[in-house]
Amino acid sequence: MQNAAFVLTVAGRTDVGRTRSRNEDNFHVSSSGEFAIVCDGMGGHAGGDIASRKAVEEISGFLEDYAPTEPVTVVEFDDADRTQSDPMGTEPAVRNALSVARSAVQNANRSIHDLNVARGFAQGRGMGTTVAGVWRVPGSAQLVVFHAGDSRVYRLRDGELRPLTRDHSLYQIWLDNGGRGTAPQRNIIVRALGTAEDVEPEVAVHSLLPDDVLMLCSDGLNGMVPDSVIARILREEADPARAAAVLVDTANGAGGQDNVTVVVGRFAARA
């Protein structure tokens, strides 16, 4: 089965929500559909919207400029998922793509941190942003997933919704440690772009199979809509643009307490 006969069709939507006066979310979908990014800015008057826009611009520009230095071997589809901690489990082109994605996020982090320094903000203060992104390795059925913060990437396969990212939040750490005692607030982020000179994004490679559906979102979606409802909408709405619109409307219908951004992609045979 030739992977070149399959295409990743992607569409997104963002909305200010029902209670916020400004949208600090940003997203980008490449014209080729090969990558997508969602960023959720933090900092309010310090410029969360500027941070998220800067991250989207820097990362998308970095990935657009990438030219493979190693040929990608087109192989049969498989369902193997690998992290950057297992680099020998991937072919050279995929290992290189993992490194490029990591560098793209770190470059964006430095740019935002420099803006904070120029504005006189102390370390850990000022504007920042989460990031969640996917990048299809050119000509392959391999998907690089990268993130920092609590914006998420999900994959719907055979009707089952699975998160491909794990929140970098105090609440997630509390859950990982057994959830004992009082739960911390869910929106306290322990890893983000711009708040420190260096950041270590989480980067992994996942498989793509025909009819897989990908979804990226800010926490304005998953904070308002249960995963079971998200899965149902993704199963029912085959068109990515329509699915993204319905998900945003559902978050707003549930209260819309935050900005909400959704990107949906479908991996399918070329029309």
C-alpha cells in the first residue's frame, strides 16, 4: 500500500468563547496540510495573544523551511508509536524530523523569552503560551507530535479516542502521584513557552493509519466538553472543517468559559 496515495486533510477554528473579552489562542494549518499548531497564550495584559501568535509564526516558519536530508522509506502502514527517548526505533528521516520539531519549539521559546526580557519582566513572569502540534513526515505515514503545556493532541482510531499528549500541569502531576489531598487548580501550567530561557518540549512519533482522525485543541475545549462527547462528534462529522465548528459550538454551548481552538485532520485516500 503506497502511503503517497493518502493525504492529511486539516481544518481549524478558534473562538473567543462566552466570557473572555480577548482571544489569546492562535492556530495555524499549513497550506499543504502537512502540519498544524495550536497555541494558548497566557499573561493577559502582559500579551498572551502576542506570545501565542509569535509561537505559531516561529514554529510554522521553521517547519516550512525544513528540507529532508534523508530519503523517507515508504513502508506498509503500521501502528508503532515511539518517543524521542527511543530514537533508534525510527529511520534517519524520522529521527531528524523529531529533532527539527524540538528545535522549532525551542526557537519559538527563545523569541518569546527575549520579548519578555526586553519588556523588563523577571524570569517566570510576562507572557507565555502552550503549544501542541502535529507534523506528518513528508511522504510517510509517520506523525511527529510535539507539545508543551496543556493544549492537547488526540487521535480517533476505529471509533476510539486516545490522547497523544499528557498535560504539563500541576493537576496532572497530582493525578500521577495518586490524587491524594486537595486537587490543585487545573490551569496551573508547569511547562510553557516564553517563561524561561530554556524549555524542553515533549516530542514523539506516532503512526497514521487510513481513516485516522487527529484533533488538536486548547483547554477551552476539553475543559468544557467530555472526551466521550468529543469522540462522538468526531465519529459523526466526517468533514474536518465541520467537525471543528461543531466542537467549538459545543464548548460554547456548555458555557464557553475560555477561548476555544480546535483543529481536526483526517488521514484518507486522495479523492
